[in-house]
Amino acid sequence: MRGRLRSTDERLIDDDLTELADELSMRLYATMGHRVYLLSRPDIIQLTKSYIDDLHTEDQDAICWLIWDLFQEGMQLEFG
């Protein structure tokens, strides 16, 4: 899976960023299970680098933050 470019500049639109972050977070969760809740942002960057290395640097950073935030919310929902 690669980032899709649908905007007029090099950056992805917000919907595409969210969609890509959702997909990557689901793949990580499917592979790692509850251990994703222990991942730090640098861990997430390392695990997703090959999927997002063709994106603008700011988009890469945004996707990692979105994934980390999804995992934090998931942990709160699962464990209170």
C-alpha cells in the first residue's frame, strides 16, 4: 500500500491521511495485538516507514501521530 496523491501540492488531504493511518493501525493491531498499546512514536515510525517513505515529511509525521493517538484511545477503551 502506498500513499495516494489527490491534492494539488505534495501533501495528502486530511481524509487520505486519516484513511492511511486507520489502515496501517489495523494492520499493526492484526499483527501485534494488544502489544501495539506499548509502542512509542519512534516504534511506530520504524514499523510504518516502508509504507509511508514516499510521502511528504509532514504527512509521515502526521500519520505516525494519528496512529499513536488511535492506539492510546484504543487502550483507554479496552482497559479503562
